[in-house]
Amino acid sequence: MRPAVLAAIASSTAVFTATPFLLRPLATEFDVSLGSMGWISATQLAGFVVASWGAGRFLRPVRWVFVTIGVLGIAANVASAFAPGLLSMSGARFVSGISLGLAAWFAWQDAFGDTEKTGDVAVAGPLVGVVLAPIITALLDRYEPDVVFFVLAVIAGSPLLLAGQVTTTDRLRPHVTRHSSTRASKAVLVALGLVTLGGSSVFVYAAAIGTDFNGMSPVGVSLLYSANSIVAIPAAKWSGRRGPAGMWFAITAVLAVTMPSVHVPFVFGAVLVAWGFVFFMGIPAAFALLASKSQFPEERAGDAQAVMALGRVFGPLLGGVAIGSDATTRMGVSAGAIMLCAAGLMLYVDRDRFDFRTTAAPSAPGGG
């Protein structure tokens, strides 16, 4: 896969990785609750939904689009550094979300349906997380959030150095006709949306859960985030059989219940680390299932990113209501129930893999 494409998805992941660590400092700076601060995550993801859904319908993966991704990312993060309040910050993060959605679509449309390329794109997130989480924590410990946004602006613009690798015309997909999804692929898309709805309602607040409810230091939590990313690397690059995607998301549902409900530092750490491996075993398996149930897999890449982002829009709002009232157990149970529904739906779509029935051999003529 081209380094330019990997750089785009890596820079996009860096911005997402920084978001959970920024919520508490920004809530303090703007004098609002942590739950209210989750709104910036929701608006950023709203922009992601708009971009990833619309990109596959109206755009082609060509150089001017690639350059636009970087320019929007720089502008959004610089605007965030100067934002005077929650409203202007939300607007800047919406633009950031558009940049992130375009970057995700750009990378996934090139990889969808190809196991090796899917692993390359999926592993970019964990690799970035290993390095970035401690860096973001160290910056926030020493500087105000605006410094972090300037750093993110530099990261968002870094792929522009590789823009020359991207072609100016798209020769692989000259058609402009879109094809409707199959019933099975629609079911998988719904399940992916539910996965991120339930998962993000807990995971986006993991840093706050670790510090506020488990008494851990920000540095300790950031190291756990790095461990989460480390174990996700072999999961994302797994080349053998993964098993059914629904199985992995059923396990993630158990982790989602446990993380906010059991306030024991060791348990929190174990769950956060395990989440990285289990979730990144499940996502490529789900994409493979979606591709196998689609007649035009490359057209479903943007759809998958859009529905997952849509889940992440409402997930932080759902979790924010619970964490704002210290109802962390309710947060976990709600998230787990949603993810179990998604797991069940994927298992149903993938049910043919569990069909062990054999056709009975026909009896011989004249047999008794």
C-alpha cells in the first residue's frame, strides 16, 4: 500500500487518539461538565459521517482530494487552538471530522476486500496509539490544550509531503454508478453502527474512568493506552483465521460492561489492554464479512466508515449522560447490551459458517 495512504490514515488516527485525553482539560478550561465536553467528540464524528458517507458517492481518490484532507486538518486544529468557547470548538471539530472522514475513506476504499491491505490499514491505528498516548499526556501535563492542537495541526498536514504519490486521475473506477447494498451487507452495516455506538459510549471516557473512578494517574492511564495499542498490532495484522466477527464483539460487550462498573485499578487496566486485542480481531473480521456479502465491496468501504462514525456520534452522548450522573454501572450495562445485539446480528448473517448439516446419501435402488 502507498505510504501516502498509510500516512493519511495514521494522521487521522492520531487526532482520534488525542480526543479522550483532551476532554477533561477542555472541560476545566471552558468550565463545563465532562459529559457536556463529550459534545466536541460528537460533532467531530458528525463531520466524519458526512465525509465518509458522501466521499464514495461524489468523490474519487485523486490528488486534489488528498490535498484537501491535509488542508482541512490543519485549519480545523489551528481553529481549535484559538476557540474561545464550546460552540466555536464544536464547529472546528466538525471540520476536523470532515478531514478525518475523507482520510478514512481514502485509505479503506483502496484496501476493502484485500486481506493484506486491510491489515496494513487496521494496524496504523495501534501503531500510532503506542507512541502518541504518552506524548499527549506529557504535553497536557505541561501545556494548555491549545499546544496539543498545534501539534495535531502539524500531524494532520504531514501527509501533504507525500501528495506527489497520489495520481491526479482515478483509472481504476471510471464509472460513476452506485449499486445498492444486498440485504446481508445492510445487516452487517447496522451491526457495525451498533458496535461503535456501544463501544464509544464507554471507551471515549476510558481516560476519565481510569483517573476519576479508579484513582489512577494520567501517566498510568496513558501507559495502559499504549499497551492497548501494542496488543492490537498483532490482532490487526493477524493472517490466519479470525473466527466469526460476532464472537469478538460479544467478548468486547463483556469488557464494556466491566470497565465502568468494576472500580479496581487492576481490573480496569486488564480490560483496557484486552479491549485492544479483541476489538482489532473483530473489526477486520467484520469488514471481511461485509465484503463477502457485497457485490461491489469497494462501494461499501465508505458506507462502513460512515455507519461506524454515526455510532461514535451518539455513543459519547449516551455515555456522557451516565458519567455525568456517576451512573457508571448503567453506562456499562447499556453499552454491553447494544454490542451484544450487534454480535448476534453478525453471527446470524454469518450463520452459514456454522451449518454442519450434511446431505444424506441417496439409498440404493431396491434398498430396504
